[in-house]
Amino acid sequence: MNYTRKVVLPDGEEYYGYAFGSECDKVCEIVFNTSMVGYQEILSDPSYTCQAVVMTYPLIGNYGMAEDDYETKVPTIGGLIVREYNDRPSNFRSKARLAEIMKHYHIPGIWGVDTRKLTRSIRDYGSRKCMLCPASMPKEDALTLMAATDLPARVVEMVSCRKTMYVSGETGPKPWLVPADHERFRVAAIDCGIKYNIIRSLNRRGVSMQMVPWNMKADEIMAFNPDGVFLSNGPGDPMDVPETVETVKKLIGKVPIFGICLGHQILSLACGARTVRLKFGHRGGNHPVKNLLTGKVEITSQNHSYAVDTDSLAATILEPTHINLLDGTLEGVRCWKKQVFSVQYHPESAPGPQDSSGLFDDFIRMMEVNRHA
């Protein structure tokens, strides 16, 4: 069978395979994910906006797509690169084939690729541009197109809630509320590309989520009189959203704040820390993280290209609480006096282990203490 598609890297490397999903041409940032399951959650995670994800697990598509497992309504991932694609799913929960969903949302896929070799290339040379294109396109043409195409900046704007996610109220439009069945607290969630399982995790604990855009002002957020503020995950460089950083600066000390992933980076920047870009990031469900406060080690789900510089915490109110045991990078911070804390990893998993789900309970307790202070 003749190859129909290929991945081209800036150094001229080409990886050939076959098309599934959309056959549109795209220039993306290439990254890899080591999770053994959860391709649907990865496909629909807004943090992968404009990224082509290489799946290191060799078989993808075998359990189809389930209605309850999406992490956003409209996937914005750049593309999917896999070793073997199974187009005949066996799963009673499946409502569609992976290729169908990818075609519907114009997401290109390539299967048959030597994903082990490609992953080693990313580890050796770092995450960088790539082009997904027909196998027949001359390499020189692909390189020219890639060089002329800039990867999008400020991608948070693409995935944060917009006016279409507002509902009508008696006094005009108001942000969308995701209510809990038995509401105990109401939290303003700054949406930088929030995953649905974060909302589900807090809803189950009696937290209603008032979704607000990434650029909403601090006084507008406080007008909702929230019990706490949640800073969501999301794509891209945290330095691209100075508006959100400025908002968080003004919220610190007013209500309890909890951040995850990009939210962790934004909180740290708001406190005066620095962020750094990692060579190839952390993406997978098998990262060991040590809690410096308890000594406990948890296996975590991760997806990020940037990290907070540990040395930069010295000039802030924050103390380190977690580190990654694979490379020593910072994984968590807190300031108990100001009632703020955050982690770089994903306690909601989806996909991945749920060792860290108790962090949501820590947020609940922090709001309880603040309510009775």
C-alpha cells in the first residue's frame, strides 16, 4: 500500500504513513504523549490547541468515542500521529469512530508512522514545528510553507468561554453557570480552556462553577461574590495572557484561589515568579510527583510545555509544595496566609491516575475556613 500522508520536520526529516480523519494540511507544534489510554480525552483537551500529538501507545481507536468522555465541546487539537489506527471499535459505550470525529472537526490524522523513532527525535531535539501534508508534496515545498507559517500566539483566546457561552439574565447577559446538584459553594472559574472533568470533579463536591472569560477584570469577578476562584488549565505560553495575570494579582488575598496547570503558572507569575519553556514538556499519565509537605509520592497526569522556575520563588510569597521526581521541576506552590495554592499536574486526570483528586477537597476546606473566618 502506497503512503498517502507524511509528517515533515524543520530539519527535513520525513515520517510517512496513511490518512485518517481529515486530510487537510496543517502546520503545528509536534509533541508526544505517553498515556496508554485516553485518546478521546487527549483529542478533546483544549490544552492541545494547535499541537500535533504523537501517541506512544501503539494502538489507537480501538474503543471508539463515548459521548460522556469529551473534555470540551469543540476539539482544537492540531492533529494526531499514531502507529496503528483501529477503525472498528469494540465498546458498548462507543457512539462514533475516532476518524469520524476528527473529520468532522477538521483534525488531520496519520497512522503507520514509526512513532518510536519520531518520539526519540522530539526528546533529542525538542518540541518544534511540523507539517502534516500529502506524501506527494515535495519536501522543499513543505519546508517553505512551514517556515512561512507562524504558530498562533495567545491561543487561550481561542478556547476560553465567549459571548456565545453567556446566558440571559434579568439584568442582561451573565456568565454561564454550571450548577452543582446540592450547592455548597459557588466558585468563579477563569476559563483559559477548562477541561470538563475539572467541572465535574468540583460539581460532585457541591461546587457550582461560574465560568468567566480569561480577560475578565478582578472587580467584575468579585461582583459575583464568589466563595473562591479557580484558575483553569489551558494552552500556550502563560506570558501570552498578561491580562489574566494582572487580574489574579488583584484577587490574591480576597478569596481562596486554586490553580491547575496553566492556572498554576499564572498564579506564580502573579506572585512575581518566572516561567521557563521545557525542551519537550510533560505529557502522559505516569509522572511521579513528591509532596514536599508530607513526603508522599503520587503518580500524576500531566500536559504542559512550560514550568515555574523554582529559584524564582525566593522573591515571592509562595513556597514549593511538590516536585517532579523525573526531572526535579516544580509541580506545586502555596501561600497559606493568602489562601492560594496550585499544582502543575492534573488531579482530575482524564486520562490518567486519580491519586491527586484530594486536592479538590483541599480547596473545599480552604473555602470552609474562609467562610467561617
